[in-house]
Amino acid sequence: MIGPTGPVRVMVATKPVDFRKGAEGLATLVRERMLADPFSGTVYVFRAKRADRIKLIFWDGTGLCLFAKRLEDGIFRWPKIEDGVMRLSAAQLSGRRVHEARETAKPTQPG
């Protein structure tokens, strides 16, 4: 299985990041800006300035994993930040849709 298993801690970067960064660059942001350990097994979530893309990094015990998703239509809804803390509902944390699904055209070519 690819991806974290068991109970997972998720930390979300509250500000958009430069999406040219790869796994190592995002790990540096975790260490320097979030003051956290990118090799702890925690999943770190980053959003692009255009809210249609996210990247996740986590350490699986053998290497640093990078996952990316780009929406073909729409944007990711980022929760409000209150008192410097981002609050996520159980549905948002699990990745389930919190609104009705829409039909999205299948891309004809990558990118």
C-alpha cells in the first residue's frame, strides 16, 4: 500500500507555497517555517497560490513521499484560520466530499 497507515497526524500549511518545490524543498519549509520534523510520519499539506493544486509530503520509514493533486475543475476550499489554528472537520480530514459531486470532463492530454 502506498500512503500512511494507522492513525495519522496531519499538519496543514496555512499560506500558499511555491509549487516548483519538490519533496526536499517542502521538507525544508516544514523544518524552518512550521518548526516541525518532516521525518516524523506526520502528513504535511501544502496549497498552491491557485487553489486548484495541493501537495502532501510524509516520511514512510523508508523515504520521503510526495503526492500531488490538481483539480480539473474547481478549487480546494481551505478552512478558516482562527487564532492561528486551522480547524478541520472529520470529513475534510478524511478527504470525503463535503458537497455534491459535479461532473468533470476527462482531460484529453496531460497538463
